[in-house]
Amino acid sequence: MWPFRAKRLGLALGSGSARGLAHIGVLRALAGHGLAPDVVTGTSMGAVVGAMYAAGHTLDEIEEIALGFDIKSLLSLADVTIRSGALLSGEKVEMFLAEHLPATFEELQMPFGCVSTDLALGTRVAHTSGDLVHAVRSSLSIPLVFMPVRADDRILVDGFLTDPIPVSLARELGADVVVAVDVCGDGRLDPGADSDNGTGPLKDLRAALRGEGPRRRGLSGLEVAAATVEVLERQVAAPALAAADVVVSPEVHGFAGYEFLSVRQLVDLGEQAGRAAVDSVRRSARR
């Protein structure tokens, strides 16, 4: 059993593809101020970082793993499939996860959960026990990019479709205070916010549609896909952010979801946001 504390701190790490590398910095800032979480949850890239942390990897180790990626190593994970339904099979990503994670949730050093989506039912699936690698692989299976994961009678894809920032799951795992880390694009998850502000793929797409700016000749398919994911994440994440005790929003909106080579910049931005949130987290923990 994991040790119980009177006031348990939970950290919900949101989806955001490469922007999720900022989670490393947020964790480092909070832990450095005596606010290491007792419970961690994550979706998509948040599931990867959260699972590694829960497995006992130090934050320096997690950052070093990320820094080890270059164009060649990233391409080595791109196992293009001829099967219909996705660009990549995801088998090499699963092998990568197996190198860095224990086989099961029960081998972790703290409570951890991640989220995927049942594609047939359109419902959230919470993973908290059993096969850890399979669960994390399910959580990051972006539709059309990775082949879905089949588990029992379910077809599982990325959790961003149903729960991009798993605040409620952190509470289900025993957290009394939950900090949500939002890396879902331009940081404006309020549907009523001014749509012409912000940066990143979504703003580029708006400009291209109006025939404005440097992208007036159009965007690549990858950029359109990134903007589409961002729209979905923003809409679905709003209720979770409202339910969190503290929201940490690193200024990562200038980075696209596929910028996996910008590790140091993203980690630094996460650390800055984490330091700025320390007082708020402490106040919430005292209530």
C-alpha cells in the first residue's frame, strides 16, 4: 500500500503532445518547494511524464530521456503502417514505453492513473491497475496518427477526446487538493474568449482561412491536424479546469504539438509556471 497523508496533493497532467514536456518543469518547481504530489494522473503526453515520475524516475532522468531525442531517434519511432485507419502502428512507441516503465500499475511508487477513450462508445476509460504500458500507449493514441489499442472488447484511443486534464481521476485516487496543468495550446479554454488572440496552430489556421499573415497560402496537413486537436482539447478541458483547486498554465502556446526537439525551452516554461503557482498551491493545501 502507498503511504497516506492527511492532506494529499494530486497533480493532473494534461494532454498537449510535445507541449506536455512542460510537465517536467512544473513537477520540478513544485517538488523543489516541498510540494511533491502524492497522486499523479495524466492524459496523452501527461500520461507518459506522469507514469515515469510515478515509476520512480527522477525529473532529471525524465528530462534526459527527452533530450536524447533527435530527428533520427524520433523517426525511429515512426513505424509507418500499411493497415487502414492510422499513419503509425505505435508498436515502436510501446517498445519505448516498456524500456522506461514497469509492466504494471501495482509496481509504481505512488498512485497513478491515466485516461483513454473508448472509440465505439465515446466514453472515458480510466486506467489505474493492470498493464501499465498498454494503458499509457492507449492514452496517447491520437486518432489517425496511431493505430487504436484493442483491449477486451474495446477500441481505445487518446484520452484527450474525453478527459484531457484528468482532475476527477486524481480525486478518485485519493487526492484532497488537485493541481491541473494545462498545456492545451493557447491557454484560453474559455469558449467565450476572443478568438483572434493567442498564438500557435489555431491562430495560424484562423489567419490562413482569412487569407492573412505569412500562412495565407495555407497550412500543412500536420498543422491543420494540430489545430483540430487544440480545438477539441480546449472545449473538453474546460469543466476539468473549473473543478481543479489550482490551475497551472505554462506559456507554451507558441509551440506546436509536434515540436519534440524544444525540450529545454518547454521544461523551462513549465518550471516558471510551477514556481509562480507555489503560493496558490500552498494556500489550497491549508484550507
